[in-house]
Amino acid sequence: GAGVSQSPSNKVTEKGKDVELRCDPISGHTALYWYRQSLGQGLEFLIYFQGNSAPDKSGLPSDRFSAERTGGSVSTLTIQRTQQEDSAVYLCASSLKWRGASNQPQHFGDGTRLSIL
Amino acid sequence: AQKITQTQPGMFVQEKEAVTLDCTYDTSDPSYGLFWYKQPSSGEMIFLIYQGSYDQQNATEGRYSLNFQKARKSANLVISASQLGDSAMYFCAMREGGNQGGKLIFGQGTELSVKP
């Protein structure tokens, strides 16, 4: 079966432009996560979707960042008025619904490498 | 406060030897899960192994095992019989229970280099 699919794989844009990053999760996975990885760093949580529940936006760094998930499947992360510090790899992950301490690993896409000039 | 700490920015190991990558964590939640991921230079994040806070035995997956010491809040990854293809970044991550929604909190990673 297909894994998590992200597009584009690379995006170069000018400072001040808006960008949209797409994530198509594994079929049947109800949980979807966005993370950001800056050069040489660990992953930083951005936002989480679970079914029809309100998303957890606690990791979004500013109001320039937003995300939506349509029909419980595909998600789009939008960054408005991009800044150079937004340059990073944006990773999407999906999993089955998590309960307690159970083993439901998150499966990651290959990421979108975003470069702001 | 940093919740996941990986104190080894870089490690070297001789091919066919075993290596331990350290991870300590901090949480007051009794229900949590610990994960290790591998990130080769190509960039994908590959799930390796999981340990739940209530698991009585240490997790094992092939050449990977997790040395889980709950009282010390450590979850070290042991790779036996290292191979050249094991060269990569390794991340320890924690998922807390309660209403945290399942997001993973990652450490800063350890870069492992396997020497022939």
C-alpha cells in the first residue's frame, strides 16, 4: 500500500510570498500531523488533526501558519508572507487513532524542503 | 524544560560491533510511549521500535532493542552487529497520554557513523 505522500518535494520562493504544502496520508489513518525540521535539528510539532475533532494548533509558530484537512484525508499547510526563518523541511505523518500507551507509530512522508530567498 | 534528551550528538562504531544510543525523558504522565526513528541522509523518517510505559519487557525488533529503565527515565537504543547501512541520524521521541493528542516530542538526535 502507498505511504504518506507529500508535494512538492522541493519549493523555492521569495520572501513575502504565500506557499501551500500538501499531504496525503495513508489510507485509513485518522490522525495526521505536521512537523518542521530545521537544518541539523530535531522535529518540531506544528499541528495535529484527529477525525472530526478540532485540530491541535498549539505548535504553530505564528498566525502566518495555518492548516486544513478536507474530508478527513488530504491536508494542506499554508504559510502566508513567508520569512527566511520559515526555511526548513516540513514533514507530514499519519497514524491510526492513538489510545493510551498503545503502539501506533506515526508514519512519515518524505517531506517538503522549503527554501525562502 | 526539555522533555527528551539525547546527549550524544555523534557516535562512531566499528562494523559488526554493538552500539548504544542514549535517551532520557521527562514526564509526569504515567501513560506514555517511547519511539526511536532512523533518518538516513535521504531524509525519510523510519520507525524502528516502540516501548510503552506499561510494558513489562524491553522491546526488541530484529537487531534493535530498547533498554528501558523506567525509574531512571531512560530508553536507550541498542543496535547489535552494526552494518554500514546503519549510518544515519537517530531520534528518540515520546508521546504523552492524557489530552496531548498523540504528538511526538523529539530529541535533538544522534548521528551514528559505522566504520568498515
